[in-house]
Amino acid sequence: MQYRQLGQRGPKVSTIGFGSWAIGGINWGPTDDEESKQALHAALDAGVTLIDTADNYGYGHSEELIEQVLRERCGQGDAIVATKAGTDFYYAKTSEDVGYGPMRQNMDRDYIIFAVEQSLKRLKVDCLDVLQLHSPDTDKLRRDDPWEALALLKQQGKIRHAGLSVQSFRNTEQSFVLDDHGDLIDVLQIRYNLLERDAEEVLFPKAIAKGVGILVRIPLLFGFLTGKFGPESRFGDDDHRRFNLAPEKLEGYLARIARLKPLFDRYPDQTMGQVALRYAITHPACTLAIPGAKRPDQVRGNVAASDFGPLTADDIALVNEIDPIG
């Protein structure tokens, strides 16, 4: 496992992390809690040091499983938990006997503070390692509320590092937050992968200049870049990929990835997913990638990409020649 500094102010972390949306048990099809915990253990055993989650993943269940695993390992140790707040799933719950209802985006100052308190309880810690605003709309980032909440939570010692999970990835119009709040933000989480590379043009250079670390989310494009999906792939009702990898999207993705075959052919000893993960940690702005996993074997395949290291400059030139940005 290779390690890097997360920006200028963040901790040293493994270049491959663990994305825990799927283990929350919602939106990714069937899951098994014991298998999910085994996957977390496998990641930590392999040297993974950053686990990314969010309070709304499984209505808090992802955070609960992470707490259980860290407790089983007799403490947090070197593990860094990066969670998120801003997707409000509390407001629709009317009693203990009624399940949570539809979620809504909420970046109000008091709500962010309230949500952090709930995450602290679920994770059973006094301070969150990293708190990220959860993919807010651009207009909400122009308000003072979320930034006041982050500043206060840092001042109170409730969070060590503040961040933003950037929602917009095509035109990077949310990169203005680095100009306005660069001293407060330590971490950005960006959607970035072999087929979605727009962040390279504006956001990444600005993050480097501001000393902000980048967590790469969706580095495998919801599993598409592992090569296991084809034109006939379909997903169940409780699986967001029913929409995010709908047939019309798959058709375009498949055509583009076919053009990139010369890249994968350079590494016959590696899986398609490992090459894709190596791409996600090659740009100097990108500290680590956080692929999701539900099973230990998926984890072991993901973490092996770190051992192979970044792609070469010649590889990157090939990608840009075959499939130019824009």
C-alpha cells in the first residue's frame, strides 16, 4: 500500500480508501452486514487508512457498521473516518415505529451542527476526523450558513478537517468555493474517473494551489469500469444504478471504453478495475480514490491498485489522445 499527504493540512492516507455507501444497505441492492464488516476488516488489514461514509448512507447504518468494526479492532488506530452531512433524512421520521422518509438537502447552520452530533453518537467519538458538506447545490454554497457551521464545529473541536463533496463535475462551477473558503476547506471530494475527467481543467489546478486534498469518488463509475457490465445489464429497483447505468448511458460508456482498450492491453497482469483505479490516483491533485465495496474479495482487488502505483505519463497521453476531454 502506498501513502500520501492529504493536501497541505490533512493526514497521511492510503492511496486507495474504502467507500461505504453500499454497505449502508440501501441503493446498491442486497447487502449482508457480516459480509460488509468482513470487507471493512479486509480493507484495514490491507493498510487502508481512510473510510469514507455519510450520515444518510442507510440512514446512519453505514456509520454504525464502521463503529462496530473499529470497536472490534480495539479502537480507531490509524483509521480515518470521513463522513458527510447535509442530506436530511431526519425530518420525515415521526416516531420510533415509522421508517425514514424521503431525503432532502439541508445546508442550514443549525441542521449541520445537529447532524454532526448524531454522527458523533453513531461513531462513538468526540471529534470527527473529516466532515464534508454532502454534495450541495451551488446556490446553497453561496450562503453563509454551511461555512459558519464548519468554522464553529472546528472551533469547538467537533471536527478536525472540513471538506466539501462537490456535486458539479462537468463545468466545475463550484470551484469558486476554493477562492471564497480556501482557508477553511481541507478536503474536496470529486467525481472523477477515466470517462469523467473535466475536473482536470479548472478544479484540480486550483486545489493544488490552495493546498486542498482530493478524494476521488466514483473512480470505477459505479462498477462499470471493472468491466463486469455489458449492454444487457439491468439493475433492481433498490439499486441507483438502474438510473445511473441505464441502458442509454451504458451504450455510450461502452463505446468510449472500447476505444480505451489499448490502455488496458498494456497491463495484462492487472484487471480493468485496477487500471482504472490507478488512473484515479495519477493526477498530482488526487490523494486517494475511494472505490466502494461490499465483499472482501472486492476490497482485495481494489487495494492491489495502490501497489501498482500511478499510471505513466505515456499512459495519460494515450488516454487524452484516444478520448479527449470535452
